[in-house]
Amino acid sequence: MSFEPQRLSAQSAGVFVISVTPFTPEGELDLPSTDALVDFYLERGATGLTLLGMMGEAVKLTAAESQRFVDHVVRRVAGRAPVVVGVSSAGFAAMRELTAASMDLGAAGVMIAPPSSLRSDDQILNYYAGVADAVGSDTPFVLQDFPLSTGVVISSAVILKIVERHANCVMLKHEDWPGLSKVSALRAAQAAGTSRRIGILVGNGGMFLPEELERGADGAMTGFGFPEMMVDVMRAHAAGDGERARDLFDAYLPLARYEQQPGLGLAVRKHVLAQRGAIRSATLRTPGPVLSAADVDDVHRLMQRQARRLEALS
């Protein structure tokens, strides 16, 4: 490795784009497209990349493919941005193996969502105690809180206990919906001195980004066919121009909403990325949805209208 790997910390902020995983039309890993995709994300202002997330089709990859993909991306990034790797697993053996391989390859940290089998607060706390041990005290990890997908509801109080007990939990990926009060509660605890600081990056395709930034989020860790939306909204917010941030967000909102459809959303995102030249094929590895001709017409119409709104703002 000819570069110094960056490490995730409680001060990490910005836009960490959840990367799609490019496949050939035959369903094989497309590493040339991966190179183009990495460059596309970084050229549009991404602070970092997150691999093997829920929208990265991680569950469809073999363990060998996962490591190969991480290795390829980290080498392409070559120290220009931190890379976080999703290692979520119901069991700790697979999590430990992928974490060790990813960190050895130069990842900045790992992201872990709870398995859907967890129901009580004690079960959640015990699971993340096992997580902290499995990834190792030197590996920073992101707690992914996404109850709409996992079915696991993690209260603010439980998150604060995880943060208190495990120093290597340095970030929350906030995807509760509605969940703005959770961001406020965590930042209030920090301000009161009852909790140490952690980074808070938000998900859900950035659907609530302006409000989440105003509540104290540090940025976004999510995907969208136009990742520059999140970058530009954050820049306007950081400059103190909340109205500009909202105007930019509003210009992209219809397409972002369309992309958030359960089940179909990733197919929409990959189609947009292919249309923009970021990947060669919009293929999802099976099983997965395929856009109809009517779906494609919808997306193209939304993209055209979005372009007109952005031109009016320039």
C-alpha cells in the first residue's frame, strides 16, 4: 500500500456516498465500471465512500467477491478519501473476517446494522457488545440505525449507552423515519456533557437532509443518482445560506422521492448512474427488479424537469 489509510473518527463529516456495486449484464462484478464510478463520486465532491451497504447488494456477493470489491475500490481511491465497509451480519465470525480483511486493505472503518431478530433493549446492547469485540477495539465502527429496513427500533437512550460503553463506536448512520427528534436528543446529550461526541451522518437518500443538518447532523451517508445534491446542500448550509440549501434540495426532490420507492429504488439509481456514464450497465444481480418502459419514461421526465429547475437556480 503506497498511501496512508484514513481512519473514521467522531469528527468525520461530509458526504459519504453509499456506492452501488457495478455488475456486467451477465451479473459478474464489473471492475472497470467500478473505477469509473469511484472517479464519478469523487469528482462530484464526495468526502468518502461506503461500500457493501444495503443498496450495494452486499448480500448477493460471495465473501471472496466482497473482499475483491473492497480491495479494488480502496486501491482506486488511493488515499483521496476514507472508505467505510458494511460488514453487517447476524453472526460474528463472518463480520470478524470481513472487518479484518477490509481494515488490512486500507478501509477507514466498518458499518454495522442490527439483525432483524433483535427485539429488546438488552438484546440490542448485548449484540453491540459482541460487535465491539468482534471488530476489535482499534477498528472504528458506524452504528446503522435503519428500523424501516431492519425492523429493529433503537431508542436514543440505547444509542447513548452503546456510545458510552464502546469507544470504537464513533458514528451513527441515522435512518430512522420520522427521526429528527433522535438527532436533537443525541446532540442535546452531547451539549449537556452527558455523552461524548459522535459523528451523525444521515441516510434515506437525503430525503430530510436540510432538516437533519439543522438538527445537528454532520452530513450524509447515503446514495442518490445525483450525489452532488447532497454536497451542494451541505455547502450552502455550511455557508449559512439555509434558503439556498433548501432551494437546491427542492430542485432534486421529485427524483429523490421516486428513487426512494421500496424495492424499485436501486434499479432507478443504477439506471440514472448508467445514463450519466458512471457505470456501463444498470444491471442488478438477481434476484432484483427491472424497470419497465413506463418506469424509464418517468425517470427521464423527472431528470429533464430537474435540469430545468437547476438552470433556473444558477
